[in-house]
Amino acid sequence: MPKTTRRMIAILGIGTFLVVSLLFLTYHFVIGPQGLKTSLPTLSSTTVGENKACVECHQKDNPGIVEQYHDSKHSGRGVQCLDCHKPVSGQETMTKDHYKVSVIAKPSPKNCEQCHKDEVKQFEDSNHAAKSWYSVEGAKNFTPEELAKNHLLDANGKPVGGGNANPVFNLIGKDVSAQSCEVCHAIGQKNQDGSFGDCTKCHLRHTFDVTQARQPETCGQCHLGPDHPQIEIYNESAHGAYYQANKEKFNMDAPAGTLTVKDFPAPTCATCHISAFGSVPGTHDVGQRLNWTLTPETASIRKDGAAHQQTMNAVCLNCHVQPFIDDVMSKADKTIDLTNQNVKKGKSIVQDLSDTGLLGTKPFGTPLDFLYFELWHHEGRRARFGAVMGGADYVNWNGIYEQQKALVEMQAQADALKAKH
């Protein structure tokens, strides 16, 4: 073979290798399996005026938050620092003079609703908002109008639960509560401007990414542990097992309102409870697809629960047939009813002792108080959540079994108290 021919073949071979390598690198680092990615210019070059000064200063002092915001869709769409941190009406007490610029350090839903009005209204109607905060601190700092607006008055027009703080709040003390209960329940805290809630609990600052809110791990920051172990139940369910094994197949960056089974081949928390999926519109009211209220002592059907169940049903039908859905929910209803029966038995034991004066009035004053509290607050909830989310272990060993065990222990302690008197 002539020398020139060999040289041309070598050049073509090297050229082909370089082109293929370039295409591979472009796909891997620019396009990727989840679609096109773009690199935005640095914030200091895209911001102007006071916003530019914000960025240039924080790039020196807090480079992490600047980098997070640089990667956000807010940045790509031209939303700048003061669009969120500039005070709006009602935020006078939150306003500070920061290098001769009026700002609020922590934006509230009132700032978010400038662009996300529908989402904020839906959130305000949800149990994530004022009801979440009320369940820790009670009616403290709520006005009568706020109690009425947020459905926190009982049938007699009085604050639910007497307006008292959660007994666990008093048991553990305010310092511990500040680092435990209030961390999660602050998703519904009252802000100085009168609004309730913290959008950044799910859309973590400063990226505020929908991708984060779609991932089970984000919900699992709060929905875990002995009394509301949704993330643990999800992980042991078929849905969670598929997600863990196939994360790379999920299109977490898909535009809102477009999700189908092609993007999410199995559900995450958001798929069932929040996201627009298939024919079902999205919502920030996490109760809009739920038939039951599962967290109180006695679970009950929600107002408009049947309609809510049909909405959830429409989500399920993207992957399951109707007979399967009906069978699962029928079995779940029976388990939920059983948890209620067990709670009723436990309450009867406690009430009988109270009526005869054998129990004190101090909350958590006796071992029986703890047993009864955990009977519904831990074991009852776990069985209920496991039943509707496909967590077999939580239905039995962490749920109904523990309830039955607690009832035996409660009766034994009650008998012992009666024998002493």
C-alpha cells in the first residue's frame, strides 16, 4: 500500500475518533440523558444596579448561595435578587436597611405570590400551612380572624384543642422543640407579615428547584420517624424499590404540567400528591387527592373525600387497572377501621381510670399516658400510612401488632391500679 494512502487512512481514523469522542462528550456533559443543559453567564455580568452590587458582595462573602442561584431557573429567566428580597406591602416590620437598600432577609409567601399566585393560594389551603404550625404551638399568635380563616375553630367556635400547645411541646420544652418539632412544622409558621408558610422547605434556597420538590428524599426530611414514617414506607414499597433501582430513568427536570409515565415510570411522593400527571392538574394543596384524614386519634373521611379519591384514582390509573386499585383501597379501609377500633379500646381503658380518679390530670403523668399516646400517634398512624402506601411491615409489625401489644400492657396496668385501690 502506498505511503500516501496509509497516511490518509491514519488521518481519517484519527479524525473519526476525535469526532466520535467530541459527540460522546457533548452528549454526556451538555445534553445528557435528561435533555439539553445550558451554561448561563455569571450572575455579576447579567445583573445590573443594586442587584449587581448584591452579587459582587455575596460572591466574596457567601459564594455558595450565589452559585446555587446561578444554577437556578430563576436566574435563567432574569429573576434578580431584589425581585424576591424587596419588601412588599405589609412587610414594614421585616424591612432592614442593608447598605442603603431596603430588603427583607427571608422572603415569605407574599413575595413568592408575585409570580406564583395560584400555588401560594393552594398552599394556604393545605395542612402544610397554618394548621401545621398550630399543631405545635396552638392558638398562640393567631388572631380570631386567622383561626376562622384556617378552619381552626371547633363546632362551638372555640380554638381546636382549647388552643393549647401540643402536650409534647410542653413535655420536651421550648429549646428542644425549636430544634425538633418546629423545624418541620415551620413549613406553616406565621410570618411577621401575617402570611403563613415557608416555600423553601420544599423548594430549597437558592435554587428553588422543582426537581428537588419531586424527589422523595426532600419530603423525607420531615415525613420520617416513629409517628409519620412515610419515607420509610415508600422505600419498602414497590414504588420506592423501583425508584431506588431506576433513578436515572426519571426525568426530574421535565416542565411542570407535562409529566407522564415516560418521565416518571413509577411514582414519587409528588407524583401522587402534588404534580400534574397525565390528565390530573397539579396542586400545592397536599390534601386534594386524599380520602382519609389519618393523623388524628381517630381517622376519618375528609370532606369531599370521595371526590378526592377519584382524583387520586386518576393518577393510579396511569399504571394500574381499576380492579387492582379497588382491591388495594378496600383492604386499606379495613385496616384503618381496625386502627380506630384499637384506639377506641385504649381510650376506654384510660377513660375508665379517669372517671374513677385513678389517673392524674397532668399530661404524660403516668406510663399509661405514654402507652395510649403511642397507640394512636405512633402505631395507629404507621398502620394507616402503611395500608395506603404499600408498606406491609408498617401495617403489621410496626402497626397493628404494636397496637395489640400496647392494649394488653394498658389493661394490665389498669388492673394493677384498681387492685391497689
